[in-house]
Amino acid sequence: DTAVSQTPKYLVTQMGNDKSIKCEQNLGHDTMYWYKQDSKKFLKIMFSYNNKELIINETVPNRFSPKSPDKAHLNLHINSLELGDSAVYFCASSQAGPMEKLFFGSGTQLSVL
Amino acid sequence: GNSVTQMEGPVTLSEEAFLTINCTYTATGYPSLFWYVQYPGEGLQLLLKATKADDKGSNKGFEATYRKETTSFHLEKGSVQVSDSAVYFCALSERGNQFYFGTGTSLTVIP
């Protein structure tokens, strides 16, 4: 069973479209995250939710909106997609506590044409 | 604030060579330190971690020691294999709900 699963794995779309990426974790973790990885492999935190409550909201365009229907799910909706949004998006989860590690999904490769 | 700085890549080594990837950190408190590895086409996975000063994390022949005096957590392996080719990320976490990553170091091991 996959611990953190995200879909789709690949997403190719036109500029201006709206798209969603879904993430689910079956680890019972309290905290979930979205990270963006650019073409140089730089990893940037976008959002973090703890028990469905937003706790980290880094400086990202408000075209990006996370939604957490329950603590096992954190979806990412992106409006009016732009070329610069092309990247790999990773969902992750962790349990609370300073010694806990992150578990990552396998990533969603988003290509905006 | 918190931040992680790691050596830039890419790094190319021959099989059985010694590997060091440098990582230094800045933190306001007492962070836990991590090395994550990303194999091609996959998400990041934990390689090793250390939670307090002088702790040594180790896994799959990789080691890193938490050095508070030099604020460092350098990754080492005595003899790399082709299968170690990946991108390596140093990271820190203070409270477990926010992780700070370095920029990643790409390693290629050639036979």
C-alpha cells in the first residue's frame, strides 16, 4: 500500500486552464504539505495543513488554493495556469514532533503549454 | 531564521570513490537534521537523520554527524556505487511541522 499517493502523475495542459492535483495519505499523520520542485531540483514549501487547518502559507500566487476535506487528504487546485507553473509538485505528510520525518508522494509533473 | 546551505553540484565520482556532500545550517533553536535522497522519477525519501548534537545518523553505508559547534551535517560514504546516483537534500526541522531544505546536490557515479 502506498503511504502517500498523489494523482495524476503527469498533467499536461494549456495556459489559462484550471487543474487539480489530489493527495491522500494512509499513515494517520496530522500534517500534510505541498512542495514545488523546479527544473533545478530546488524544493520550495507552498502550504502546510495540520488537522485540516492551514498553518503554513508561503508566498505563492493566490491562483493556488489548497483544500483539506479531512486530515488524510490535501488537494491542490490551480486556476489560470501559467507557463511558470510548470514544475513537479510533491505532496508530503508527517506526524507532529521535532523528530518526525516527512513522507513524500511520487510527484506530479505539471507541464503548461 | 532557519536555513540550510549545501554544496552545489553536480558531483561526478567513479565507483568505489569516497563521497562528501557538505551541509551547514542556521537555526534559532535545536533542530533535527536530515538527509533525503531522490532517485530519478521518484519522490524524496529519508536517508538518515540525527536529532541532537554529536548524534550520528547512518543508513546504507552513508553517515552524517550532527556538529553543533560548526553547525554542520556533512554526508559521507566510503565507497559509492552506481546505484547511489541520485539527488541528495539536506534538511532541518525545529518543531516537526516545518522543514527547510537545501538546494539539493546531484550525484552521478560512473562505473
